[in-house]
Amino acid sequence: MRFLKYAVIGFGLPLLIICLSVGFDYSYRVDELAEYIFPDPDYGSDNCFLARNESPVAYLLVPIGTLLTINIIFIVVTMSSVYKAQKTASMAVNNSSQPQKQSYGLETLKDQDTTL
């Protein structure tokens, strides 16, 4: 189940970004404000890459930055989980390697004054 969740995040987010950019490429815009916020990528009009000057920011740098930020967050969470597990395991090993003192209540007899 965990793998499915990670696979959906790992493959779904880039697929969503690609679908949105292709959808913006084939959509017709009338509003200039919408054109300013999401410029047309114009894939393949001049060359095999983004044709307009504004397009690389919206369709290349923002998705890469978003995915890179998410990956950094995931690696920090993973590293902290590994560190906590390693610390717990080392504490368990250290506690099991030390001989445990068994007390049968004899300490109280030693502490008492036995002179009559």
C-alpha cells in the first residue's frame, strides 16, 4: 500500500504538470490576464523546445523547482526516520550487551544494620 502511495506521488505529479502544460498549449485564450499568468508554451512552433520567452519560467523552472522542493522534503523526512531508527537500535544493542543485575530484595538486607 505504501508503494502505491509513493508511486502515485512520484508518477502522478509530473504527469499532472505535463497534462496541464499540454492543455494550456492547445487551449484558446481570449483574456489577456490569463495569458499573463499562464503564457502559452508554444511547444514545437519554432524549435523542439518552448518558443516564447515567458514560457520557460512557467513550464520549466516552476515545475522543476516544485518537484525539487518536494524531493528535498521527502529526503529530510526519510533521513530523520533513519536517524531515529538507528538511534533506537543502538540504544537497544547497548542495553542488551550490558549484564543486567538481578535483585531479589537483598539490597535492603545489606543496607540494614544487622547488629543485634
